[in-house]
Amino acid sequence: MEAAIAYALAWATRWECRGPAHVAASSAAATAITHPQLWTAALWAYERYPYWPSVLTLEAAVVVVEGALIAWMAMLRLDRAMLVSLAANSGSLALGLLIER
């Protein structure tokens, strides 16, 4: 899902980069790189801290790391890559919360 959001955003904005497909692939790779660490940290944090502060802190860290990876891999400006990461992770988080209900 994150890669689809990343593709759609890069395609719609026509930002200068290696192309929407590279932005999508970079998003997928960044997700694969960060999510094992995210879940390890989440399982640790959920036992020690309230749920929402844990979720928001961990998601913010993931957005920053994935944004940097997307910028590097897709040759996309860092501010735009951070926006792609934020949009993709927000969509993924929202879907996860809907499924959880």
C-alpha cells in the first residue's frame, strides 16, 4: 500500500526524480528496511509507555528514516521525499487502525 501511495504522489506532482516507479520501489525498500526495527521497538515500547505516544514517536522516526532513504534511492529532493514518506506511512497507519477495529 505504501508503494502505491508513493507512486501516486510522485506521478501526480511530476516532481523531478528518477520517476514515479523509482519512488514507489524506494518506498517499498525503505519499508522493508525499517519495519523489522519498528516492530521490535514497538513491542518493547508498548509495555513501558502509553500506546499513542509510542505509536506517534515510532511512526515519526520511521517517516524520517524512510524519507531519507527515498530521497537517496529515487534522487528526490529531501523535503519531497519526507512528504512521500509521511503520506505513505499515514495511509498505512490509517488502514492498520481501521483493520484493528
